Amino acid sequence: MDLRDYLRIIRHDWMVIAAVTLVGLLGSGVFSALSKPVYTADTQLFVAIQNSGTVQELQQGNTFSQARVQSYVKTVDSPIVLQPAIDALGLGMSSQELANEVTASTDVNTVLINISVKDGSAVQAAAIAQAVSNSLIKAVDTLEKPKTGGTSPVSLSIIKPAVAPESPSAPNTRLYLLLGLVGGLVLGVAAAVLRKALDNRIRGEADLRHVTSAPLLGGITFDQDAVKKPLLTQSGPQGPRAESFRQLRTNLQFANVSGQAKTVLMTSALPGEGKSTTATNLAIALSQAGHLVCLVDADLRRPMVNEYLGLDRNAGLTTALVGDADVNDLLQPWGDDDLYVLSSGQIPPNPSELLGSQEMRQLIHRLEQAFDHVIIDAPPLLPVTDATVLSQHVGGVVVVVGSQKLRQNDLQKALSALEMVGSNILGVVLNRLPSKGPDAYAYGYYSHDEKPKPERSSSSRQRGKTQSSPDRGSAPVPEADFDATVMADDKRQAQSFPLAKTERH
């Protein structure tokens, strides 16, 4: 991953990073608050040689003192120094325990000894430091005194008496908070990167590009209201959802610039990615642009188009395929635009065989001759082979990908199944995208808040009632040649369905 990938991860999982950072900050604050305060008392001693003489003798004495200071520092934590201090203060601890609280050091090229004592009590810390200093003076005097008698040549003096500290030296709350903040931030970023590495779900276009280079035809933003109002006509005409389907309509026309794919198969890798709603709304968007559109529900296992549009599915695609009725008698007009729907019909025991039959190929050919666009809602690719079989009869395939739901390996398997049979993949539609964030798929356009227009009282606008309007009668269809380019005008003038009857083979 490069820097842009890391920045994208941070933008995407900023809430996780912020939460872990906050936990680290709160944890360090709680630890600091619960920690027992520790006070540090310091004292300092000066080491001197007790003689007076020439300058050379003084220099030799100073060198001697510096050499001896290191030994005195090592002597501080020995029982010969600590035990007298314990006895003098009446401390209930051993010399080994006291040694853990006492620290002795010296500066380079000096004859100064620094003694620090840490204790839970400020007064006791100062008392111990003073007692240890006094004990060290006596111990050095005893150790340095000549065996033949006389005074010790070395003299130690306290130049900085121990004073009870006013504030504790530990815990350092400011330092702990800083460490907690930095540590939490590092852990948060690491958790976000690890989560990204383990989670291979497709969240946006960047993840899609790891799987395929197929064109991204559009992105549909997730709308909570779409669960109850899935149709394009139920949302505001200037809203983001309506604009996304118009953008999908435009991009699909560019992807099919040659016009060879009059029939477009809409499918997905797994169920629940929104292929049926996308197919239905795409058909509505195409019809709103003045095209003559046929929407076919070829999901013969879990048909949903009839539920979205409020149509009857007792007679439909399967009825035409088995020869019980002509498709011309099964098309149901919907809405005020040029949209006709062929519902699924009764669910058969052999969907794959029906969809891959010669009758299905001939049916699609008839629809292509009569309509400007034929949109087919097919089953998902991975659970069943229906869509793979049907894709060989159509001009192009559009794969709907459910953002936050589908994993990259599942999409790879679905696309491989289509490529194996030589399907023409027109592109991919990302569905259920977030409205904000790095994975959002937004459109920049000027709009104003506009409420959806109320549906007309016509029977054809009442959620897809199949009653025909005056210009859509049920008069017999002429048996002669049918020109698709003038069919829309003829349909408005003559009382007939748009599909001409042909001989069944």
C-alpha cells in the first residue's frame, strides 16, 4: 500500500482510530489517578582532602578525591551506610529494601555526591536522605581512618541538606497522558490497517479496482427510505437517488455506444445486493427519457419485480416459454411512460433449462425488435447458473455490487463465470454506497429541494395496476412487419400493445 491507501484507511476508519486513541488517553489518565504518589528528596555532599600545602599537593589531593568519589557512591547502598540510617529513624525495613529507595550518583570530574530518596511520604523521604548522608559521612571517616591512628585524610560535608518536597515526583500525569495519546493513536492506526488487511469487502471504487478493470457505470447511495420506497418515482426528482439512476442511464448508453446491446442483463454475485431494484429503476429512468422499454423478470427463483411494481405474476415469462400464451398478451403497461413489464410467471422446477432454451432466445429477439431497450432482471451468479446461461442470449451484462456486503473473491468468481462463457460485461454498478466519506459516490449538480409530485389518479399510476389507459388498448396486434423506430408514435395513435406477434418455432 502507498501513502494514499493509508490516508484512505485513516479517513474511512477515523472513528475507530479516534476511539482507540481516546481509550489510550483515558487509560493513562486512570492509571495516573490510581497510582500512589511518590516523593523524591535530594541531598548533596562534597568530598575534600584534609591537608594544606603547595599547589601541586592540592592538585594531587583533588585527583585523589575524584578517584575515591566513585567508591563512595558504590558504598551508599551497602548495609554499612543504610543500617545506621534505619536504626536512627526506626524504619521497619531491611537494608536491602531501603536500597531500592536510595539512589547515589556523581557528576563527571567533580567531587560531589548526589543522594536521592523516593518514598510515599515527603517528610520521610527527606528524613531518610538526611540520615543516609550522615551515615555515609561516618562510614567514610571510619573506612579512611589510618590503622596506625590519627584522623581520616578525607572529609565529607553536606552542602545541600534534604528538604521535604512540596509535590510528588511521580506519577508524571502530563507525561502519562502524552504517552497514552501517542500510544492510542499508534494502536488505532494499526488496528485500522489490520482491519483493512483482514476485511476484503468491497467498500468503494478503490476496492473494486483490486478485482476488475470493468467500467464503473454508476454508484447508488444507500437511502434508508428506499427500503420502504424502492422505486425511482417515489423519491424526489432532483434528489441524489434519482440523479444516480439518471447518471447510470447515461453511462450505460455510453458503454453501449455501438447499440449492439439492446438487451441488458442485470445480475449480481450474491442475493441481497439490490439487483432487482436497480434493474427496475433503470427501466423507469430509461422510459422517462422517452425510450420504449421492456422490463423482464427472469429471476425464476425469487421474483421481486412484481412486488415492487404491484403487478400480477401468475402469468408471465414462464407462461410464454411453455407456450400457454403469447408474450404479446402477457406484457403489462406500467406508469405514464413507455414502460412494459413481463413478470416472471409461475416458478418452474427447471429455471436454468427454460432460460437457456431456444424459446428464450427467440423471445428476446422478438422483444429487441419491438423495444428500444430490454432490461432483464436475472438471478445472482454464484448460487445458481441461471444468469450465466441467460447471459449468452443478451447483448450485455451489468453486475450490481452491494457495497459493504460483497467480498472481493466472490466478485472475482462471479466475473470469471461470465468471462468463461464469453459474456459481454458492460460494467459494474456499486450499490448501497455511503453518502459521505472516502467511499461516497457523489454527483456535483445544482438542485433545489423538491417534493415528489403526487401520482396521478389514473389507474395505470396506482403502483402498476394493469388496467390499460385509453391509448393502450387491448386491440389485436397487426401481423405485418413492425418498425421499432416508429413504434412509439404508432402506439400512441393505435390501440395496440407494442409487440408484434410472430410465428412460434
